[in-house]
Amino acid sequence: MIKEKILEGLQSLGVIILDGSYSICLAVAMVGLIFYMAGYKKGAKAVTLSIIIFVLLQAIKVVIK
């Protein structure tokens, strides 16, 4: 009973965190894009990684629900 409540609480916490991942990944991608446009070539990697991480987090979210 207690174990089920703890697992349910962790699951709902995980879903809340994953719901907020959109704004975080979007902000990182936008900053990376600005850096890339300013001439810092590694900014493109930040954009790419941000999109990949967002897709992976959304896949995890589907599995958790």
C-alpha cells in the first residue's frame, strides 16, 4: 500500500517534470541558435541536442503514462 502510493507519487512527479521539458528545451535551442547565428559554430550542436533530448523525454513520458 505504501509502496504503491510512493510509486504513484513518483510517476506523477515525473510527468510534471516532463511536461515542463518543452520550455526548457525550447530555451536551450533558441540560445544555441542565437550563438550559431553570431558565429559560434558549436551553437548548432546545442540546437540539435536539445531537439533530440526533447524527443527522448517525450518518449519516456508516453511510457510512464
